[in-house]
Amino acid sequence: MKYLYIIASIVALTSIMFLFSLLPEKETPQNEIALTVNGHDIGNSTVQQENTRYGYHTENESEAYDTIITRELLIEEAQKQKIDKEPDFRKALKEYYETSLIKILFERKNKELVIAIKDAEISNYLSYIGKTITFTRLDSIPETATPASSAKGLTTTALFDDLADPIKMLLSSLSPGQFGIRFDTGSEKFALRLDKVEGTTKSTPIKADRNRIIESLSDFKREQQINNWLAELRQKATITIHNKK
């Protein structure tokens, strides 16, 4: 059963390790060799990484060796069958490479983002809870507030609490007569104008999870900044779509 568990964990990682096995690697110094499988030297660093990956203790290091050996044998067998020469494998390699690049890029971009939530934003959000909101999705994005006040579009009236979170986040940052722009993925964006807020403010404090509101506002701002960044990338790019007849 224990050996089956090792095999199962290998299957989850073999595809990734198989891809990396094709990349050129430095020769392992003699004093760093931990084991050799069919003439292929494997360094101590690989064993240490395996120990860290699964949290093995020193006394269970043999499990790490079993995993590395089995993975190496599977990779060698796949190469003997020339799977690495097949078009499907090359496609998978390309997709994994591109996905990894994008993942790292987004992780770095997320670290660069500055997200600040002010008390006034939280208070404004709280003040809209339980009230009826009338807003308009404008047909076009106005350049200033003056044309926005009379711009046409699709008007909706709904309870603030029933609106989708992204819409609530945007509207809660507005006062009646103001408009805000929401960025969707790619180059898509639209403007919402807050027309009216109706309802009596309750004298008793509204029970709301401030931490959840802060988290929702932070997620909204992060999403807006990311989508704005994606839109800027599109604007700077030269893109030609060739329609096939």
C-alpha cells in the first residue's frame, strides 16, 4: 500500500519532471552524487528537494530515494518509447512552458500592486446596505462628468444587497450623479452611473463583517488594476486578426 502511494505521487509529478528532463543540465560533481540510475547521476540536492517536498524525516529518506528512482525509470522508459518525439508531447511542453511564464508574471505583478482601503470607503459601503440603488450602464464611456449626467444607457433599480459583488464595489465608491469605469478582462470596459439611492438610514448599527468588506474591496481593486494593466498591454500591442473566408 505504501508503495502504491509512492507510485500515485509520482504520476502527479512525472509529466512536469519529464518536461524538465529534456532541458540541458550541468554534470553532477562526483562528491555530490547521491545515486546513479542506468548511468544517470542524481545529486544530493535532488534528494534534499524530494525530502522537502514530502516532509520526509532522515529515517524515512529511503522513501525519497524510491520516489526518485521510480520517476527516473519512468522517464527513461518514456524516452525509449520516443514519447518525447511525438507531436502531442511537444504541444504539452509548449503549453506548460507558456503557462509557467504567465503564472510567474502574474505572481510578480500581484506583488507590485498597492491596495489601500480607506475608512471612508468602508463607511460608504455600509451606508448603502439595505437601500435601493438606481444605476445606469452607459452606452459609451464619457470623458468627463458633464456628458455622463445626461448619457443614455440601460437603467436598473435593485436592492444594493442583491447586486453582484463587483457592481456593489464600484457603486459604493460613487455618489449620485457620479460614474465609474469597470474593467473586464482584455480590452473590455464599461461605465456605470449611480443615479439614485433610496432608503432610510437605520438608527441601529448595521451588522456587517468589516473584514469581509475589506477583503471584497481589496479583491475588487486588485482585479481592476490587473484588468487595467491587461488593457494597457493590448493598447501598446500591434494586433492583426486575419479573417479566413
